Amino acid sequence: MSAAKQTTLADHEPDLSKLSPAERDAYEAVYEQGMSGREYARQTDRSWGTVSNLLMRARSKLDVFQDGGRDG
């Protein structure tokens, strides 16, 4: 008998075409490349609040991290 493979978020890649370019850039930097939200804000010359909103909208559109996530 073989054990069932546990699925992870990486097994279900979201459709990023639903996102605006700014949301997609922030999402990729933070959730795919592992950059902190605050570091992304510094590198893109945006406020942390703006980046936080971009990430919140991206998560909402993608329906991921509904129980919380990593913003910063």
C-alpha cells in the first residue's frame, strides 16, 4: 500500500492573469521569491501600506491564504 502524497500550495499554482501588473509584481516578489513585503516596498519606492493593499487584493483575487498569510 502506498502512502498518499500530501499536497502543498506549490502543487496548485494560482492563475496570476487575474491580477493587475502591480499586484502580480508584489505577489511574485513576496510569495514566490520570498522577499518581505517591507523590503519590496523599499525596493519599489512604495509605502508599506500600498504594498500591503496590493498583496491583500492579490490574495483575495486568487482566493489563497484565506486563513492568513505572510505580508512582511
